[in-house]
Amino acid sequence: MGLDIRWPIGLMFSIIGAMLVVYGAVTGSDAELYKRSLGINVNLAWGLLLLAFGLLMLVSAKIAAGAKKTGSSKDLS
Amino acid sequence: MQLGTIDYAIMLIYVGFVIGIGWTLRRYMKTSSDFLTSGRSIPAWVTGLAFISANLGALELVGMAASGAKYGIATSHFYWVGAIPAMVFLAVFMMPFYYGSKARSVPEYLKLRFDERVRCLNSITFAVMTVFASGISMNALAKLLHQLLGWNYDVSLWICSAVVLVYVLKGGLTSAIYTEVLQFFMIVLGFAPVVYLGLKDVGGWDALKGQLAGVAQNPAAAGMIDKAGKTFPPDSWTSAWKPLLAGPASNPMGVDVFAMVFGLGFVLSFGYWCTNFLVVQRAMAAKNMTAARRTPLIAAVPKMIFPVLVILPGMIAASLALTAKDGYRLPPKPLDTAIYEKLIPAVKQASSQALQADAVLQMVNDAIGKDDAKTYKLNQGKIAALVVDNRTTPLPEETLKSRLQDAVSEVDYDGAILSLVRKYCPTGLLGLALTGLLASFMSGMAGNVTAFNTVWTYDLYQAYIAKNKSDDHYMWMGRAVTVVGIGLSIVCAYLVSRWSNAMDIIQLVFGFVNAPLFATFLLGMFWSRTTSHGAFYGLLGGTLSSALFHSLTSAVGNTPGIKGGYLAVVQTFPSDMAQNFWLATCAFLVCFTLTLVISLATRRTKTNEELKGLVYSMTPRLKDDEQLWILRPAVLGVILLAGCVVLNIIFW
């Protein structure tokens, strides 16, 4: 089917990850907010992880698209 | 619980993406087969993750955490004894027939193998079940959102259904499968940080084990009022097999080893994973036989580690409740508006009189009636204290409500996972976890809807109502019935929310229907002598026998005649779960024996030639030689089973 699902997954997690990173950076000094999460700035930390995951998906989709174009597509089934 | 702008933003982005996927895929929906079966075009890693995601509905997420709190690590038997071996069996032995027969659905396979009667029986029960299953989970979700966030029940119900409707209607099964992959990651990434924080808070695995030993020895101290007065060996919550081997009285599940291994592990799990079209449909949408067989094997990998995500939070909740860390308790059964309306005047009235604590409780209990008093089990001390405080200075309505809720002693185990989300997630992460919850609900619902529309269109409509119409007509029907299916689910959700008994009855009937099914498939696929008379009457007999079994047995704590034991009580089981596993065992054996005997007594209706591709002994072996040896299904299956054995030994 014509859609590589890695594009939307990658895009979505990159956006959400970036939002959490920014939010985490802005609210980093708010000790009251992060009392719940045992004093860890989880928004920043988990946001970075989501961002990395999203970018990884995007890169792998890009590589797969490139391989398909050059005709050397090795099918992942 | 307060949501910030960022929390809503995350939810909206997620909704935007799932609808976007449906929208993008709409131009590929040219024929009914594109819409209902994805035109068999999807790579294995996608169908594999969708396979697991369709099963990971909101009820699974919430229910497994509840069992984790209630029974501890023994809940993992649903995974390491039940699901994984069944998934390996599906991949190695059954998938070649499902996929190779070119059947478009599980009921259609039954028609090819046996005859129309078996297909009809299976497709009707399946269609009804999927609608009810999705209604039950919609009701659960809307209720949760209402209790947790104060969202309006009707609005949550309709909006969530509308989102699912839009993307399934646009992109059909492909859209459901693709969004399920996205939802899979959303669920995992949304809940993982909660589990991490919870585990860190209790002080790591070893500290958790220590605290759960305390829970086992005195469950009532952790607020488990249903186990008041009971005590179990210290490792009951943290060891999967030892308490089980010690007998039903020594484990909180109240189950014996045979019922666990044969009833759950073999009959129920193989029945679910190998014959339920909801999951099998995902594998059947794969692009070729290799991909179809790999689907359940790929799915088995995350399934194997899911207990960390779904069972561990429940265990963490139980441990936190024992130490009452930061005032934590297992969530009390939520009171609804109708109950508050009776309770609040009663408290006010009691405040105007000088009464003893027990008289106050009596008065309040009288106000809500005997049944509700039994359901909620209000705490005498807390009610009396509330009345005294209210007498000194009349409390505002909000305070009254929250203190009344706090006075409820009955535990709502299903609230366990969300109570952790509430405890540990700051704004931001909270939005992510709640989006994970929404995603799990939507993946389960889309799974049910796509299975329902295929079975209706191909197995009921095309087979019995309108044969030989154009493909455009069936395509139209597929879309129309998607709308109808979601509409019916909404009706069921309201039905279940009005009559809580309805849910018990429906789930009971599911059990009757599902329990014997695997016997029919097992004999049909692996014994060419099985006849359609045998299959039909065997299945019917198996279903009736499970109903009869339920009418003749009961479980400790249930009133015979209300829950089980309708005719007489021949046997009383130590728990509902034990009764359920034994029922499945009995139904399976009856169906198996009847099918066997009737098949031997009746003439064969299908020749060997007709059974080619449908029965094991009549089908040429698939050649896996061209695949790298490590990637062959049988080898992968063995590796997965070995992994299960290792996990079972580690948590022995």
C-alpha cells in the first residue's frame, strides 16, 4: 500500500517530543510541578526520548524510500 | 485532576494523525477487498504490531493492571502460558490454512472446510460478540474519562466513536491496521514512564518484592477488603508457580494447576488467539504467506514483555497501598451522582441528631438501600467523623462528596493503573499517558469494527442476503455496515451503562460460545475424517454444555441462582476464575468428543481433493528452505517458546 507508516509515526512523535522538551525546559524550575514525578523533569527527559524515536522512524522511512527509488529495495517482510 | 493546554494539545495532535492516516489511505480503497481485507498487501512488521495492538484494548490495559494488584505476578500466566504458545501454534501450524485457503475470514474458512451451517453459526455469534465487546469497552472508557477528568459521558462516547468511524470509513482495514501500529507505540511510550516512576518510588524490584510479601500475609492491610481475614504465603504476589502448585487455597487466584495450564493455557488461549477473527484478520492482511506466518511471531515479542507494562503497575499499586506512601490507597469504587443524591441528605440529617457511630452508618446505609450498601461498604469511622465535622460547621458540597468517596471501602481494582497516572504524571506527561489510554481504546474498537464489517459483508450479507452483486455494491455495504456497527456499539455501551447486570450476562455468554471453538478447529485442521455434521453438532453441544456447566456450579462468594448454579449446585469452585477455567475445559472436551464420535458415525461430505489446502495431511508441506534458517517460522517459534520457559523459571 502506498503509505509508509513510519512517516506519520515519526512525524507525530517528533512533534510531541519537541513539545515536551520545550515545555520541560520552560517549566524546569517549577519544583512544585515535578514533585509528583519524584523531582525528575520527566517532560524534558521523556520528550528527548520521544524526539529521538520520532527522528529514528523518519530517517528509516527516508532510507527505505531512497532504496525503493534506486530499485535496490530489500523488502522488509 | 487538572489538564493543561499541552495535555489537550498532545491529544489533539494524536487525533489529527489518526484521521490523517485514514484520509491519506482513502484513494487506495478501490474494491471491497481493499476496504475489508486490505487487498493482502501489508508488510509483516506492520501486521505484527497491529495484531498485538488490536488485542491491547483499554479493557486489557486496565484489566491486567487490576489483576496485577489482585493476584500479583501469577497474572503473567495469561501471557507466558496462554498467549505466546498459542501465537506460535497459529504461526507455525494454522496460518498456512487460513492464508493458503484464500478465505477472507475465519467463518469463511469454516465454510470451505465444513459447510454453510458451521459458518453461519460462527459468523452470527462472532458478529454479535464484536459489537458487544466494543460497546463494553466504550462504556468503560467514557466512564473512566468521566470519573477521572469530569468529562461528560455522552460527549466522550460520541467523540471517540466518531474519530474511529472517520478513519475506518476512509481507509478501511488498512487504515485500522496502520493506526494500530501508531497506537501501539503511543500506548507503550505513554505508559512506560509511569511504570518507571512507580518502580523507582517503591524503591526498585527487591523492595517491591519485600512489600508484596507483606501484602500477601495480610491483604486487608493494603485495603483489599475482598480478601479480609485471609492470609497467603509471602511469595504469593511475586512468584508465578509456587503458590499455584501449593493448591487453590494458597494462591489469591484460587486456581489449581490443571485449570491454569489446560483451561487457560490450552483451551481459552488457543481458542482466542487461533480462532478469533479480530486478531487473525491482521495476519490475513499480510502481503504473502511468509509475512502472514511471521505476523503472530513478531507480535509475540512485545507480548512477552508486556507484563512489565500492564501487570507491574498493578503490583506497584498494591505495594504502595500497603505502605500508604504519601497517603496512597487502592482507588475506592466510584460513587455516582444518583448515590450522592441519596447520601448527602442522609449525612445532613444525621448531623442534626446526636447519634452513635453505628446508628449513623445504619442511617446512611438505609438511605442508599441494602444492595448499594453492600456494593460500596462504607467505613463506619469515616462516616461518623464526617457527620461530626458537618455538625460543627456545615461542609460545602464538594468536601462532602470527596469525603464520602473516601469513606467507600470497596476497592475498584480497575482504577489501579490510572491512580498511578494521577499520582506520578505532571502536566505534559499526563497528556501523553491519557493519549495512550485513548489510543488503546481506539485500537480495540477499530479492531472490532473492521472484523465485524468483514464478517457481515462477506459471511452474512453476501452469503445469505444478496448473492452475486457487483463489487461496488459490497464495497458500499462494507462502508454502510461500518457506520451501523459503530452505531450498534454505542447502543450497547448505553445498555451496559444502564444495566450493570447486562455486562455480566454478555461476558458469560462470550465464555459459553468461545470455550468449545478451538476443538472444532483443531479437529477440522488436523483430522481429515472430521465431517460437517460432527463439527456443527459438536460446536452446538459444546456451547450448550458450557451453559449447563455454569448452571450446575458456583464459586465461593457468589449467590447460587444469581451468579451460576441456576439449576443446582453440584460443585463449588474456590473462585470465579477457577469456575471459568473448568467450564472452558469441560466445553472443550464435550465439543471434542462429540465432533469425534459424530464424525465417525457420519459419512464424509468432502473428498480428499476438496480438502487440499484446508487440512494438514492433505496439504503439501510449505517449503521454508529458501528462507534463512533463523527466520523460518518453526525456528522462531522455538526461540520464543524457549524465552517463555526462561521467564517462567526466573519468576518461578
